[in-house]
Amino acid sequence: MHSQTANGNPRLSLWRRVREYAVPPSMIETATARRQVGDWAGACAAAGIDVDLRLRPLARTRGRELAAQVRADLRHLAPDLLRWHMPRVAPDGLLRPGLTVALARYGRQDPVYLVVRTPPAWADGGQRISLALWDAGRLGADARHHPHPRPGPRFRLDLHRHLWDARRTGELRARSGADRPTAEPEPPEPPGLLPPGHHCAVDRWADEARIVLRDAGRTAGTLIVRIGAAHRLLLTLPDDGDGPAPPEARIAPADTAGSATPLPVLPDAATHVLPDLDLLRTGAIEAGRLHPLVAAALVPGRTATGPPRTPERTGQPHIVECRGARHRIGLVDGVLVPLDHDPDEIRREELLAELTGTPLPCLQAVDRAHRRPDCLTGVRERLDHGDIAGALAVVENLLGPDARLRGGPLRDELEAAARRRITYGLYRSGLSGPAPGWLHPARPRPDDRRSHPRHATRG
């Protein structure tokens, strides 16, 4: 029933794949263990986050007190949880490219921000994230080649610390609306105001808007709500007065973006229903498959016991039904071969196959393992999300740790992933940029999954 529920809803199907591949259990386990012993840099390394900040220069330029605040936040940063909640795009659920997301702001006058950045689309191989400090007066060299080095108003997590700060993960239940009835919330205006299938957390907008306004030093006002790429609303909150007043929403005029005084923006994390909440309520995923901190917050009585472990590789030969008998396929000198056929028979069958005959089932299984493996989709998903270790583990489970890959889609995927990682390294070093007109490197797929342009997945 779960697969039918997810497969009938593209959004749920996408997020279920993201939850399966984007933040693997081994990453959560290692990052959590390092964070709990105070090794925040090691936790970031385990979660695929490059650290581009130094605290000693910060203490010299901005004072020890500010450096101590940053250090305290870093010690409680759960980088695997941050990766879990980072904005993503369709159709593959990869990290939204070219973002600078604020995690924390220090000071009101001339503030310093703790930020994370995603690389531009052409350099997103490995799905790495970088952690840095943003000081408008002292732009670091690490950000000079980033397309959007300044933290933006739409994608910000400084008002949603429960999405990355291990001290505040318990707030997720209330902030996501998980503690409210599951009935469909009433929109603030007639239904035509919102696009169909919007998945907006309308029942949370008023409370979240007040948080944004308080951060700006106000108690009432108007905010922009962005739903997807082209749909925008104006959300107006009157002054509370004697009690909370319902917000008023209306379609934003076309010239809002060009206003002399930019309006505050409701953060993307507050605009849409939390994907994990949708997955749980529809039965598309079990709580045990969620990040432990997320599951503990959303499911009452559940403790953060740890992610499900990936089954260990057995190393046993594969069994194939071959002409009425059960035959073994295993590694010999790094090559996957049939173990229950003598070499002369294998050579005859290979010659027959070259003459367009039908080879032995054992030889068919060997060829399929290299060229059309059942695990190829899982390998691709893991490579796309940067889980190189997980992809190699799947290949090792299929072929063994010392196997030599034949030419074919499986080898092509591994080589393409290696090239993308090299491109990211050149981007990080400032030695490479996109070719003219090149917005994203093509990653061809037999099923042409990438023929559609990327668009935001939260809505």
C-alpha cells in the first residue's frame, strides 16, 4: 500500500527516494558519533560539508565574545540533520544549487552570519556543501566565485534552528504543525488564490510570519509568500491588539519585487508542509526510515535511537538456475565467472554468444551484472547524491571488493561520478568555471529522467 500511495503522488515518490539515498544511515551514524564527542569539524567531514571558516581570525577582528558564540553553535551543529533539511530541486531531489543559506546571525549592526553554500549546478558533483562565515565588509576568497555569496531572504535557517541545531530539534513538532489535527487547513482566502496541489502549510503561515516580523523588530506588516517559481502572495498581519487576528492574504501585484522598500519574505522552510510529515501521514514511509532526530520530534514517544543499518555484505557466491541445476557465480582473480562450468565449456559458450546464439544462463547473469544490473538504479541514485561509499558497497555486494568492471552502464556511471568530483574540486580551487551557455552538465539516462527542467520540490 505504501508504494502505491507514493507512486500515485510524484512529490511523495520524489521525497521517499530522497530520504532513502540523500543522507545514508552510515553518514548519520558517523556524524552523530563525532558530534557527540565534540568533534564538530569531523562531523561536518562525515556529512560531506567542507569547512571554510577559522575562529582565531574572527576573534581578532570581531572579538572573542562573538567567536565564542560561533564556536558554541558549531559544537551543536548536526550537519547530517542540516543536509536532511536543505532545499532540494526536482526531478532528482538534488540540493538546490547556487544557494547561500544563513544558519545564524550574530549582532544587529554590521552582523556576521554563519552560512552554508551549495555550489552552482555545473559543479554539484558529490553534492558537497561548504560552511563559512559571511561578513559583508570582509568577503572571503572562498565566496568570490560563488554565484550568490550573500545570504538571501527566501532560503534561511536562522529562524529555523530546529532544522540543524541539536539543542532545539524538539521544536520541529510544533513548528511543522505535526501537533495539529490532520484535517486539511482552510486557506486564508478563496481556494483559487493558491495553485492546485500546492502543499502549503497555510495553517502555520500566521505564526511563522510573526516570527519573521519580530526578527525585523515589528509586530505587524506584510510579507511576500513565494509558492514555486512564479506564484506569489502578499500575506498581511494586522497588529494583535487584544488577541491574535487572522492574517489576510491577496495576490501580489507584479511590481512588488521592484518596490523601493523590499518586503520581508516568508522563508521557504515555513511556506510548505514538511515533506517528512506528508510521508508519515500518507504511510509512504515508516518512522524508522527517517533521521532519528526527526522521528523523535514527529512521532510521540519515539527516541533518537539511530538510523537503520545497511545489511553487511555477505561475500557469498551468487546462485543461478542454469539448465535445471543451481550453479554458483563468484570472483576468480577479480573477475566474476561461473564456478560450475569448465573453461572449455565457457569458451564455447562465449563463442556461441558472439555468433548471436543464446549463452548459458550463468554467462547471461555475469553479463547482466556488468551491463544491466538490477542495482543500477540504486547505484545511480547514490552517486547523484554523493554517496560514493554506498554506491561502491552495492557494487562490491554484486561483484566483490576486488572485481574488475567490464565496459557498460555500471562502469560509465562510476567514471562519470569521478569526473563530476574533479569538476567540483576545480570549482573549489577557483581554477574552473562553466563553459559558455553551460548551466548544468548533462547526465544522460536511458529513461530520459532529466529531460525536464529542474524546479523546486517543496511545493
